[in-house]
Amino acid sequence: MADNWTNLEHKYSHIFERNKDYGHAIELITFHDGWFNIVQTLLEELSNIQGVKINLIKEKWGCLRIQTHTVQGDVARALCSFAEKLSEKTCSKCGKAGTIQNIGGYYIAICSDCIKN
């Protein structure tokens, strides 16, 4: 699925700003496949907003964190906030309904099936 993340970043490259510390706007290494549809839908919606730029999409404390800037900040912020809240309830590994769990000191949104594995 790593290729899908890379393809997604290339498809929407016009709205990404490269982060000098990370090199990529999406920290691909930290993402599991379960959030792919959330991020893909978010990028599709944000690409329709004139002048939006994504500074960073990453995982932190078990859910997505998205940093953008635009002159139409309210709309972009609402979309990002929705995606962040949705990621809290979506298993980051498989995409099923999940909750944030502390597993060995690491917070992850995970479903009951994936937590067993």
C-alpha cells in the first residue's frame, strides 16, 4: 500500500508544501492503510479550495494531524477537523471502526480484530 500513499502525494502535489524538516508533507512511514480513504477524500475536497496549501499530514497521539493554510481557512479547517475526528474512530490498520488505545506506551486507533493480532 506504500505505493498508493506515494501516488496520492503525487496526484495532489499541487496543494502540498514541502516541509523542510520532513521532506514530504505526508509522513508516509507512520501511516497504516486504514486511514488511506480518509486522507484521499480529504485531499480531494481540499484540492477544490482555491489557494489551499497543506503543510503537513501526520499521525500523533493515535489520530491524524493536518496543518494547512489558505485564505479560506474556515472551510479547510472544518474539513481537516472532520478528518482528524474520523481518524480517532477508525482503525489505522484496517479501516474498520476503532478506538484510540495505549499499546505499550504508543497511542493507536485500532479495532478489536487488529488489537488481537
